[in-house]
Amino acid sequence: MNLKIAVLPGDGIGPEVIAQAKKALYAIGEVYNHEFVFEEALMGAIAIDKTGNPLPEQTLNLCLNTDAVLFGAIGDPKYDNNPNAKVRPEQGLLKLRKELGLFANIRPIKPYKALVDASPLKREIIEGADFTIFRELTGGAYFGAKTLNEEGTHASDLCEYSEEEITRIAHLAFKSAQNRRKKLTMVDKANVLETSRLWRKVVQKVGESYPDVLLDFLFVDNAAMQIILNPKQFDVILTENLFGDILSDEASVITGSIGLLASASLGEKNALFEPIHGSYPQAKGKNIANPIASILSAAMLLEHFGLFTEANVIYKAIEKAIEYKVVTVDLKPDSKFGTNEVGEFVSNVIFSKDDLLYFRNDNVHIGQSTIV
């Protein structure tokens, strides 16, 4: 298969982690005879600094004319800490989602067996947890009309949704549940918000087409608590933009690190794949950022194009890295391995394919080559 992939490294640790995702895809291409053509472009704070625009037209045009987008991270303290900034890095990502029609964000949550004790939650709570969050991505308060009075003392963000916006992501979530454990939990605040009441009405209607899927509802405050108290009760969670953003970041505590969670953002024609973590500017250039989420996003990209065998090879390679403790300091504080070393290990495992008997365990712990 030949794929043209737009690569948007973005800000902070974005370029470092996305480089490891590219290594994994390159290895897959070599082993399975695929051709992945990468073309990089600016987005975020770095784009503002160089062009004045967080999403330059050249970048948008590239993304509209490629098979998929691989994205790193976005954000910079000089904009985050300036409430008067007229242009912000995140505006670029929001516009890109809107222009590409990326209405569904899919975030799998599943702890690795070897990392169960890395989570601050008790083993018996998270062991066996496995659920996916479907977050609506182009509606709600993030995209509604915004106001700020002249005195800067009163502001508003309009949260609005249409039946069509809710219906299209609801179908995706129900179909996912059909292929999993056949349970869908709708998260909202229907006791207070009119938009949430519309969500319930529409999702119940869509659910009639999926009689084999059990549909239940949780208010968002209760859902936030239940994700920590009993995450194993969930199969597929469906929710709106703001709630999904918060809940999926909260759920990262189950895996032990936000550096382990990838996501896919899908539309009718376009797709973008990214780690869910931020730009982590404090770690920029230090070779300590966890690249696993970025590599996992590359695996999700492969799955999107039906390359399930190849994606599974990446998943197995990451499991091998975790098993051999070839991980960054967020997972093992005394680790000798950095961003680049983890990426190299994963790509080496991919190249080794089925020859895992040739791993040299003794070399793993001193950072040397692990493949004979």
C-alpha cells in the first residue's frame, strides 16, 4: 500500500515523539513492502512564530490532499500564560479539525499488564479495564460563539449541538460497541443542560437501530468518579466535546501515564492520528518524553487503512518494550532509556518480526542493541 502522510510535529516534545512514530512506520513499510511518503508542515506556536498563523494555508492544503495526518503536540507557555494573546496555538488545531470535518475522536483506554502497578490506582481496580471513549470533536463550547465585553469582565462560550452532529458520532459508537462487549454509556449533564437533553433524545433514537447494545446514561460528575472507582464497568463511552476532553485525560491515570494514550480523529473523508498528551515544554530537547502514545497513534493509522496485521506488530513491539522495561522515566524513574532509545527499540523489534528468540536480554538493561 502507498500512503501519503502529512506530518505536523507541532510544539514542545511533538517533534521528538513524532520522529519515533515515523521510525515505526518506516520499519513496517520495509518489512511489509508498503510505501509511506511523509511531508512535514508547521502548525501551532511554531507556526505563529514563523508565519503569524497557527494553521498556515500551506499546511491546511497539505492535510486536505493527503491520505492521513500524523500530529505531534501543540501549545507553548508564552501563549498559555498570556490571557491577552489574540492568536493561540490551539486555534490551529481547532480549525484543522473543523476544516477536515473530524467529528469523532476515539481514545482507547487499556492498561498494560506489565504496568498495572505504575498506576496510582489499586491493581484490583484497574486490572482488566478496557474501554473506548468516543468524543464529539467539532461542536459544543469549543466551537460556539465567544464573547468578551470591552471591560474584560464578562465572557461567554456558546455550547450548541444539532441532531445531525450527535447522530453521526452515535452511529460510530454503537457500531464499535457491537464489535466489543455490546454496552454503550452516554455521559452528559441532562439534569441541567438543554444540549445534554438533546443528546439523550438523539442517542436513544439511534440506539433503536442497535437492539443488541445495552445503552445506559451517567451524569458527567458521576462518570468522572466511576472511571476511577470502577473502570471495568465501561465498554464504550460516548460524550460531547468538553466532557470527552476532560474524561479521557482523567482516564489516563488508569494506564499509568498520559504518555501511553493515542487517539484517532475521524471524519467522512479525512483522518488525523495523535497522542492525547500536550506539548510538555519542560521536557523539550531533553530526550525524556514518552513516545509510546505517538507510536500507538501510528498503529491506529494503519488500522484505519485495514492494515491490522501491521498494526498488531507495532502493538506487540510496544508490549515487548514495556516487558523489557525499555521505557522513559515517567514509567520507570531510574530508566536509562530516553525518547530516541524507546523508538529505536520498537523499530528494531518490528524489523526482527518473528525472530524474537534472538533478543539479547543481557543487553537491554545497558542500552545496547537488543537484536543479534
